[in-house]
Amino acid sequence: MEQLQGWYEGLVNDDRLWVLKVFAVVLATLLLATLARVILNYLMRHASKTRNRWDDTVVESALKPLRCLIWLVGLCLAAELAQNGTEESLLAFADTVLRIGVIVLLTWFLVRLIKYSERNFLEPVEGKPSDPTTVMAVGKLLRIAIVITSALVLLQSLGYSISGVLAFGGIGGIAVGFAAKDLLANFFGGLMIYMDRPFKVGDWVRSPDQNIEGTVEEIGLRLTRIRTFDKRPLYVPNQTFTQISVENPSRMFNRRIYETIGVRYEDGDKVAAIVADVKAMLEAHDEIDASQTLIVNFDEFANSSLNFFVYTFTKTVNWVHFHSVKQDVLLQIMAIVERHGAECAFPTRTLHIPDQVQMVAQEAANEASLNAGAER
């Protein structure tokens, strides 16, 4: 018994006891990290069974940062114990690493929280999804604000004066502004798109000023990505949209049918009846919006036809369905024209020969016929 007590006192007084302490701390950190993972996985499974997705968001956002935080605290504590045991100056930065690590992990958690919150707004369990353009814009601004704030706090924790940094930023911002004026113009152009909202992700846009047409895929802080109809990506600087006109066909309420149809001059007495029947057909058509302007009128004495025009609007704005409706309308107009015994005109030209020219030509033909008979 006395030998055991002496061995214990010698071990306590031994300078190498710090090794056991470090091992115990690392082991406790491993067990605690494992326990935290088990608890968080259990909470994830439990939260996924509820209708509220925000509890899933918080747990999922904290899953990896919390495990990293446990390891960070445990390793820094072990480093301090090792420093006390060995008095090595290389381990003196453990406290600084801990402060920096906590700030970085907190920033990571908040960024993940914003990311999964965007998913909740864009893919809600119930209700209508939020506008993707607004959600993405707010998410990007929040992430930028969090990163900038974290950077300032990090500088403060490292002993730098934030006021001095801000003063330097104010002076240097003028030089940076001149050097990166195009970048800033694109940034503020992106903000104007977010505020004015001339289009959003998924809209079909085109510009009469430039060769820009396609579907908006992403609105960034510097560039807007548009997928053209031949499936090519088009990257447009946001500054461009502050200088050009942008048309957004996706926000149309109706699509217009505006066609001119010509019948022959021989069918002039049937034009009034044809026009009346075409108008009646359009007013009764299921795909035509009769509450909008609807005009069918005889319009023009053309070179080779009597023209009437059709001006009306469809209920659909879908491009493919619109052309199907337009085809049906044109086929019905052609059937109405034929039903009245008329024909659609095509470019023709009539040659009028004076009587004297006809007589000379006839005499020449008769003389040639006589000469041919005499030779036989």
C-alpha cells in the first residue's frame, strides 16, 4: 500500500503529467463531438417529421459548425495544457486561434442559415413560393453584410483599430472607385434591377436596342445570365440595363393576331358577308378575348386583291399555344372565304391588248397560214 501511494505521489509531481491531461481532453472532445452528432441527427429526424421547416433549417445549419466548435475548443484547451507543461512559446497563440475560430464558425452558421432559409422561401411546404429574384437579392445582401461585419470584428479581435480601418477605407475608396468604376456601375445596376424589378428569374426578356433575347436564369450583383432560345448562355453586365430599353413579354396579358387577308376583285360583292362572318366567328371563339379590341374591316384596294384585316387578341400568352390558336383562326377564315364561293387572291397581272394590235396580229397569222397552204 505504501508503494502504491508513493507511485501516485511521484506521478502527480512528475512534469510529464500534462501528457495525460492532454490525452484526457482530446478523448473528452472526441466523446463530446460524437454525442453532439448523435443528438443533432436525432433532432434532424424529429424535426423532419414536423410541418414546420424552420426547425429543420436551424438544426441543419448548426450541424457542422457546432461539431467544429467542439473540436476547436477541445484542441485549444489541450494546447494550453501542453503550453503549461512544456512552456513552449509555439503554443501561445491558442487563445488567438480560439477567438478567430469562434468568429469564423459563427459566420459559417449564419451563412448556412441564410442559404437554407432561401430554400424555405423558394420551396415552401404550403402556399405560393416567394419571388426568386427578391429572395436571392435579400440573401446576397445579408451574406455580404455578415461577412463584412465578421471581418471588422475579426480585425478588432486581432488588435487592429476599426476606426483606422474605416478611415483608410474612406480615403482608399475614392481611388478604388475611380479604378473600378465599371464594377461599381454594374453593382448599382444590379441593385436597380432588384428595386425596379423590370424582370425576374424565369422571365422572357428582349431588347429592341441590342441583340438580347432569352430567358433570365440568374441576376447577379455584376452580371445577369440569360439563356437564349438556341440554348446559348448570354452574360450581360448589369450596367447595360440602365442604358437600354427592355421588353418583358412574360408579363403580357394577351397576345395579338394582326393579319391582312385579300380576296379577288371578282369576289367584291361577297366581301361584306365574308367580313361579317369572320367577325362573328372571332366573337364566338373560345380562345379569343372578346373583351379586348376586336376589329374585322375591309381596308384596302390592293394591286391584285381586295384586302380586309383582322385585329384581335388571344386569351393565352403561351407562345406555343398562341400559334396553335392563330392557326385555327386562319384556317377558319379560309373556310369562310371558300364557303361564300370566293377565293383568296394571289399576285396576278392582266395584260390588255388594244384592238388595232389584235387585228394586225390576226392578219399576220392568216397570211402565214395562206403561204403555208400555197407551198403545199
